[in-house]
Amino acid sequence: MIVDAANVVGSVPDGWWRDRYGAAERLRDALVPYAGQGVAGQPGPLDVVLVVEGAARGVGSVPGVRVEAAEGSGDDLIVELAARAAEEGAGCLVVTADRELRRRVAAHGARCAGPRTVRQRPGPVEADADAGSAEAAGPADGAGTAGGPETPEAPRAPEGPGTPGAGGPSDERA
């Protein structure tokens, strides 16, 4: 199982952009149980590879999760790893919501699943015939992370009276 760290971390607006390195470490640690238990449609044990890039480079491997740091594009490294798995005759599951990356790894026979696959608490693994479909990713899996760079949307201020665009007093001055 190859996990697109930037995409999975970016699937939850929890302030990850303030500490990309720490967010990648937390994801890495959360992946450890999946190495033994597997995920829906892919029972364990699994070889889990977390692909990091940018500010997350330098995050180290732990027992159960091998971390691969991309020198350039994380997507390119994920495609390379999926192609290598195909050459070795090994099945490959790529966890990402990035549509273009999904297309690229599918060309090498990889199955794809969305970030929710590894964002839930691991439990008993059941077969999931749709794990490789775009539907398995769910509509919110890649919100704001559709293959773009690791740049989040700016957090939005709540709208209310006095907030520009909310019909409050500051709109009257504009």
C-alpha cells in the first residue's frame, strides 16, 4: 500500500499547513496498525510505504511503515513505486484522492482508494469490491487537494455582522 502523504494529510483541514513535517509524522504513526491489519479490500499484513515531499522530507521510517522521500514530485515517485510493484508481479493499492495520480497509477495496474481508507480507526477488515473505484474515495476525500501543490486554501473567517460580504456594517462603507 502506497500512501500519498500530501494528499491524505491535506484531506482534513486541521491546521496541517502550519506543521507539514509534524502532520506527516502523525500520519506515519497512524498507518502502523494498517501494516498488520490491512484495509478494506486488502487484508494484512501489508507493506506500507508513505511518500513524503517538500517540508515533510526527513520524516523517518518506523516499524511497519517505510517512508520514501521524493526528491522532486511525490506523484512521480508514487507512479515509479506502482510501476515497480507491477514489474515484480505484486498487487498495489495507492491511497490518494488525486484524480490525475489515480489515472497514472491505474495504467500500471494499481488499485486506488481515498484518504478515508486510512483516516479511520483500523478495525476488522472486510472485503470491499469497490475499494478501487472513484466512489470509494468519497466526495470529501480530496477536498482542496485535487492534485495541486501542498498549498491549502486560506482559512475562512466566519461570516456575520460586520464581516465583509455578509451584509454587515463594513459592506456599507465599500
